[in-house]
Amino acid sequence: MRYFNDLPAMHKESLFYRQPKMITKFTDKKSLSYSLGPILYMPATRLDIADLIIKNKFKALITLVICLEDAVGDLEVEIAEDLLIEHMKKINSAVRDGLLTQDSTPLIFVRVRSVGQMSSIASRLGDAVKSLVGFVFPKFSSENAEGYLAELRQINEQSGSILYGMPILESPHVLYKERRLDELLSLKDTVDRYSDLVLNIRIGATDLCGLYGLRRDNETTVYEISIINELITDVVNVFGREPGGYVVSGPVWEHFSSNSRILKPQLREKPFHDHLGSEGLLLRKELIRKDFDGLIQETLLDKANGLVGKTIIHPSHLLPVQALHVVSKEEYMDALAIVSQATGEKGVIKSEYQNKMNEIKPHLNWAKKVLLKSDIYGVYNENSTFIDLLSEPVYT
């Protein structure tokens, strides 16, 4: 897959200074861990999953999780498992027959309920397991971490495939203050022993809020829910530190269009008007109507806090999150200068944009991540921004 591959060539040339590169499940693990972007969840009980992938219904779709856990009722599990096997075998056949290629096959994961279910699904899939990129481990805790990761290694050895795991931190012990640090450090120790298998760390905001009977609305970002904000800080602190840090992904955004609003929209008029004039204001109005302003605000806060990617529940969320992950020309040029000057001869250099100083040592890790993301999501041209990707001619 390649981000924005469905855009006409003329749009890509006008939007991108550097265009995104190809991503497959065989991309090196570090790059792949940054490549997942917005992950769309679908319940395994959905009947058309294989068809929508083969027919490329959602052209912006790069990463998909087929869910057997909370999106499936307890009485539906057996039906959901049978449908999942059917979906994956149909997708695998399409790959074998050339109906799906590296350009058109999303990165597919399965969210399981237990270690036993993961083992059973892998066995039942047979050769079709090779069309998966990995499994998602819900409610990942010190009680099940070793079991999930050890079983995943065994599945890889038996299948001869490359399958990754994505733990979701959403159990009570990671949230309860008196247990959190011990639990996070224990999980980090286990994950480090299987680091070649762990693609990224995810935060289950919905389950965690549920422990306290909380649910954020479409005008509230997860960073305004104090107990979750506090947890995100600790997760990034423990799992994101360099060297050897893991990618931590942004919590789910679970809202789509509604007609009621209390607070003022979170998208300022000026950037849209300055960039596209009256058409920009119409675009802003449409984004607000679809409740995208809350999603955009939260994604910007994810980025500011070092999180990469996001869990989403509606295909309309794909493009806004992807557009916000594209690297700006200024970020790219600063990062390039910092990495190229990291020879020990200089400690600080002035930005090409004449608006900041770039200190080599403090900014080096940031610069390396920016260059990595520039390969995956691309680099905007000088006068292009996410507003251009969301504007009506391109969006259509």
C-alpha cells in the first residue's frame, strides 16, 4: 500500500515535495511500526469485509483491524470466527489469483479475545494466515502478556510467516494509580524480551474511561480527561523513551457526524480563509458539520505528545488523520539539516527558514523520526497543508 495512492498524478505533484513510498507487511519493522496511520476497526460479523477489500471500496484504507472482541457480542463469537476465516481465505485467494496486489492489499490485523482464540484462528486459517500482518492483544496485562507473545512466536515458527503483535493497554492495573508504574514496568520488561514481534503499543481509552463510568463527547479530546491524559504521559514515558523506544498510537476517536453543539468549533477560520479563501471557509464548515474538528484537534495533540497513528471507527476519518501525518516542508528541511550535520563539528545551526535554532543533539531523535515519517506519509510542498488534501476537488 501507498498513502494517497488514489489521488490523480497532477494532484500528487502539486501537493507533495516528496511522495509517500510503498508499505507492505515485509517492510522493515521500524518503518512498518510508524506506517499504520489511522487504523479502521470492523466487527468480524460484518458480511462484506472481503468484498470491500477486493473491490477497494475505501480507497484511503491502509490498515484494518477485524475485531473478535468488544465489537462482537458474547453470543456471536462462533459466528464471528467462522466469518473471519471465510473473509481471510477469500482475501488470500484474491492475492494468489492477482486480484489483489501490494498496491491494493491493506495491512490486516485480527483483534482476538484470548491466547487460545489466537492459536485456534491461526490454525484454522492455514495458508491464509500469511495474508495477515498480525494480531491485536486486548486488555494486555502482566497476567497475559507472556502468554500472548510466546504463543505468537510459536505461530510464526509453525507457519513460517511474519506476524506481529499490538498490545492494547486498557486493563485496570495500568490505570489505577497505586499499581500503574509497577504494571507498566513489568509489561515493558516482557515486551522487551519479544521486541522483534511488537509493532506498537496502543491505548484503549474507551475501556479505561468505562472503568470510571466516563465517556468523552465529540467536543472533548482525550487529553481533557485527566485520568487518561495522566496515563498517556506515563505510557509514553515508559515505552517511548530512546534508545529502543516503541511507537505509541493515539487512542480511538469514536464519534461521527451529529447536529448538536455546545462549544465553539475548534478549527479557526483564518488558516482556511488564508489558504483557500471562501472555498476554505466552506471546507471548514463541512469539517465542523462532520465533527472532524474534534478529531483534528485530538490528532494534533497526539502528534505533539509523540503518538503516531490513531484508532478510528468510521472510514470518513481516514483522510483527515492521514493528512495530518504528512510532514511539512519546513519540518523536513530542518530534520534533514540536523541529521546531515550530526558529525560532531557543530552543536547548533540556524534553520533554513530563519525562524528557529536547531540544536543537533537535543533534536536528533526528533529529526530521525521526521525523516522516517517523510518516507511513509510524504512531504508537503512549500505552500501545501492538510487543508489541500481535504479540499473538495481532491477529496472527491
